[in-house]
Amino acid sequence: MRISTALFVLLLVLLQYRLWFGNGSMTEVHHLEKQISQVKEDNQKLKERNLSLTAEVYDLKQGQEAIEERARSEMGMIKYDETFYQIIDYSGSQANSN
């Protein structure tokens, strides 16, 4: 009777060890769940970025407004009949030099 009790206790300890520290343990499962949630979050950000880029490509292929906006903001270009005004803020440049 004592041998069978000791055997069951030993078996229980071995099973508990495997549950907490062995292959497929609770800590490993928790770590993998954190990795899965991080990958899902990264995928969601990439999907949003892809949608934004797809919309931008569509705008560039279909309309002239997106091309004009890029030319104005990135290259400083203006249309033929437009007047260019440059506003210089002297107060900001003096504050940075002091």
C-alpha cells in the first residue's frame, strides 16, 4: 500500500514538473500567446499601411490632384498662372540662433 502511494505521488510530481517546466509547459504556452498577439498587432499595422499605400497609388493613377499635391509639397512647384508667396518668420530664426 505504501509503495503504491509513493509511486502515485512520484507520478504526480513528474506530471506536475512536465506541466510547469517541460515541453509544452504553461510558461511556454504563455510566452507563445504573447508572441502571437504581437504578430497579430504587427500584421494589423502592416495591413493599414498597405491600404494607405494602395489608396495613394490609386489616386496617383486616376487623378491629377494627388500628383499636383506631391509636386507642391515635396518639390515646391507652382502652376503657370499662380503667384508664389514666401513668408519668412524672423522671430523664429532669431530665437533659434541665440
